[in-house]
Amino acid sequence: MKKIKNEKELLKKAIHFGMNYAQKRGVAKFEATDSQDAKVEYIYRLLVHDGVMQPLAGDQENLPNIKHKLSIWMARQLGEV
């Protein structure tokens, strides 16, 4: 897994985008007490379910890989990759 230089920043943007996406679809309402990890996993699963992003292989589906995948996806959305 190759590290991208501004991965933390991209992950924050991906979480923000994903939260807005889920709320506009009416499928989730996030609370201030929700952990970042829970948000990341929910957003990833929602985007995969909707066909917006390709899923990770089953044995690769863990939190660090999900965060990395969301960061790369956000970079592509912003035209940085």
C-alpha cells in the first residue's frame, strides 16, 4: 500500500463528503459522538453498495486499507491523482 502525501487531509475531506452524501440520500444521520472509524466504515460500505467505488478484496478489508482507499478515491474526485 503506497502512502500518499496528504492522506490525512484527503481522508477528512472524504468523511465530510461521505457524511453529506449519506444525509442527502436519507440513509444516515451522523451524531457528534460517532467515532471517526465508524463513520469511515459506514461511508465506505455505502459508496461500495451504491457502486460509486470498487470494493476491496475480502481479505484486504480492514480499517487502514479502507481509510487508504477512501483517501485515494477522494484524491481522484479532486483531480489530484
